[in-house]
Amino acid sequence: MTSISYVQGPGDTPRLGVTIGEALAETARRHPDREALVVRETGERFTYAAFDRAVDDVAAGLLALGMRRGDRIGIWSPNNAEWAILQFASARAGIILVTINPAYRTAELEYVLNDVQCRALVLARTFKSSDYVAMLDSIPPDRLPHLERRFVIGVPAESAADLPASMAPFATIAAAATPASRATLAALRADLQFDDPINIQFTSGTTGAPKGATLSHHNILNNGYFVGQGIGLRDGEKIGSSTSQVEWKTSSMALMGAPSR
């Protein structure tokens, strides 16, 4: 019988053997009232308990909408609370998050969505000079055969009519959660493995088409954890993210108790 083994270099600190969802739940249990996420542009603030609940709501909503373990969901957006919530919600539901470069043009977007067969896409309405909604809507549906659902960040539910008919506000994901999908999510928590794939990141494509690299809970969580250890990050300290998209490394460091700002 073949099994996975790990090679670890010199050091006395063991690697973390839990999933992203488990790590977040444990941090929320230990520090429910500690600040977990601050979004300065919108004034949104989440404690770990509130963030964990938001993650559960979106994860259960994704399952209620037909997403299943191993499916791919894309995120095409700059930093915002929804980005952070979705990355943990997809991990908790066993759905693979495909992080899409905010600078992509229409042809690159079409390529990566088809390359990994995304069933759903979450996107910002705009970013800098790019109208994401118009760009996505310009791609004929038959050229995105796997893409079934499109959710737009920053659009209130009452403004859904302003979007193309193929799109819905991001808030509709959490609103779709049902008791049955929450029960499915609870069962998944016990079944997911830390070696499961959870993220696909694409290269810049400077020498050809972008190429996807698949990462697991184990990759991401330990990368963030050991970077935090290396820079001397202490429990309760705050870290900032000024990149054009939230990085898993930053978020996994925040799981250890330092809120991401």
C-alpha cells in the first residue's frame, strides 16, 4: 500500500497536521472576541467568532447551491472581506479556490476558467480601469462550458437587477444556506484531510499560457505558520496586506492569532 510521507529539514518544530477549517475553528474557540479582520476601506471589522460564522454561512451556501468537494471556484478581485471569507469557506467545504490575477484581461480570464474547469466565479464589480462585470459578460456562455454561477462582490441584494441576468450578488451565497447544507458541511469537517487540494494558483504566463499549481491545506497552513515563526510574529500582533489580492500566507499567519489588516 502506497502512503504519503514527508521530508522535513533541520528543526524541532513539527508541521501542523490540520485543515484550514480546523485551524480557524480552533482559533475562534480560543480567541472568540479578538479582532480577526479589519478592512479599512469599508470600515468592516470581524472578531474571530464573527468571521468563523461568516465562513460557515458561505460554506453552507456553496453546498446548497450545488458545489461539491473537489469542485473549483474562482476569485477575481482585489482585497476585501468577501475575498478572505470565501477563501476559508471554500477550504471548509472542500472546494478548491482558484485565485485569479486581478490584472488579467478577458482572454486570460477565459483561459484559466476553462483550464481548471471552474464551476463558479466570484468577482469584484470593477478594479482600477477594468470593468470585471462587462469583461466576463462579453465572453459567450458556450466558451465557458463549465461555469455555472457568477457572484459579484459589493452589489446589495436589492440591486441584483442592475447585474446581467447570469450574475447574482455575493450575498446570495450565504442566503442560500439550509439546515441540510449545514449538516453536510458538519459531516465534511470530519472527512476532509489536510493533504486535500484546496487552492490553484497560476504563474504569470510571461513565457506562454499561465500554468496552475495546486496546493493543499498542509502546504498553505505550514507555509504561513513557519513564515510567521521566522519573522518573530507573536500571538495577538497585527499584520497588514497591501497586495492586490489577499495571500493565503498572510491569512494562515492570521489564523495563529494575529489579525490581518
